[in-house]
Amino acid sequence: MLRKVFTGRRWTVEALRGVDFTARRGSVTALVGPNGAGKTTLLKILSTLILPTSGEAYVDGMDVVSRAAEVRRRIGLVTVSDRLLYYRLSGLENLTFYGILYGMSVSEARSRARDLLEVVGLGKWGDEPTMHYSTGMTRRLAIARSLMHDPDVILLDEPTLGIDAVSSRRVRALVRSLSDGRTVVLTSHLMKEVEELSDSIYVMRAGQVIARGSPGEIISMAGRVVEAVLRREEVTPELSRFVVRDDRGTVLLRAPADVVPGDAIEVREVEPTLEDAYVLLAGEGGADVRPYQFRRGGAHLHGGPV
């Protein structure tokens, strides 16, 4: 069971409270949950950036603490605020530089960089200084950088955050293609994106895993979902997380049928979505949820041959 506690002079934060997690080769595994759920902390432990307080984490069978150098050679990491690009250098120069750091010759690194620029759709921009790149282009270049050493495991922290719809679509297509023969783990607050990309989902809240399963299995946890119109004064604090529209005097809820008051003005059954399940399971202000129970063993990423 993986734990991480951050401490300061006058404060203590338990970011992970006993997490079991497994991601397998050839699949995309998504970590979802509200801010502060522990998603990024888990990625940082798996990428050897921080140490766990207790418990064990493995990447392709290698302990992230005792074999950190080997783990780093197996993973590619893309963070939300990726600061590992040099903005006065071109995209090609950036990738070549990182290839050399990974032990490639200059010619090998440049050849690999050109290939990856084509893969991420930046071939014609390769010689342009990255200070001229859009946010979406920068994100794709960061993904290319993470692939320079052909890692078995890709860790993506909110890969489409802050980019436009067209760039987001390109990044999603790229992420999906990465899972061919690799392990991909991503975090996201966009449930439609998670549903489109992931084979397995872990729902986290307050440092714990509260549910896991395929997108279909998580959606089924929403149960029977309805859209209901209520008078504003009838919306209790417990119902507030289900509000999707607040009109003059009335409120539209999208919620499990069994929580909607019987005197609602209008009720219509709808097809449940991943977002419905997420709001029910992890929505802030909701009732406590018993953590999902499954085998003990910490975090495991399987990136090599199975």
C-alpha cells in the first residue's frame, strides 16, 4: 500500500493514503479525481521524482527507489507545466539535445528527432524556434521528447490542459497510438477524453482509490440517471454537486434517480455518462465512499515483455 506524507513546520498533508495501482502494457490507464486527490503525487513517485513515505512502487518489475536510474531509462514523462524545453532552440535542436543526453550520437539523435517530429505532426516546424510554437504544438513536442529514448512506459499529466479543440484532438490521437506495445498512464479532468482514451480508470479522492474498472464498468456505477428540474429553494447542499444549469427560479440537475425529490417539476431519464459516475463517486461535497478493495502490493507498471 503506497503512502506519501508531506510535512512542513506547522502542517502535514497525507497525499496518498494506501494506494494499490497496476497499469499494463498495451493499454492506457487513466487517473481521475478532484484537485488534491493524489494523482500527480502518484505519477511523481512512479517517475522517481519523489520518494514514497511507505510502501513499494515498481516499473516493469524494478523498484523505483533502489533501481531509480534503470526506471528512468524505461519511462517518458510529460508534466502539466513542462519546463524541459529550451525556447530559443528549434524543435529539432531540443529533441537532438535530449537524444544526446540519453547516449545517442549526434547523427542518431538528429535522425530520431526528425522521425518523431513527423510522428507528432511537427515535421514542417522542426527548424522553428519553439518560442514561436503554440501551446498545443509545445505539448506535442514535449510528448516527442518523452519518446526520444523509446521508453516502455509513458506518464502524461493532463496532456490536453489549456490547448484548443483541434490541438486537443491531435494530442488524443497521438496518446492512443502510444499504447501500441507500451504502458500509458495519464491524468485528466476531462471525462469525455478519459472515456475515449482509456482502457482502465482509477478514480481517486483524498489520496485513496475509491473505484477502478473499465470505462463501461465505472459508468455502470452511476446507476439510473435522470435530468430533473427543481425549484431553487429545494436544492440541498447534498444536491448542489449535481447542478448543471441554474435558471431564474429553477435549477436543472443531472443526478441518480434515487436522490431526486419526488416533487420535482420535471424528470427525464437519460443515458449515464462517465461524468455522471465521476460526480457521484468523487464529486466534492459528496458523502464518504468506502475505498475500493483489491489486492495489496503498491503500484505496478508493466512496460516490458509480458
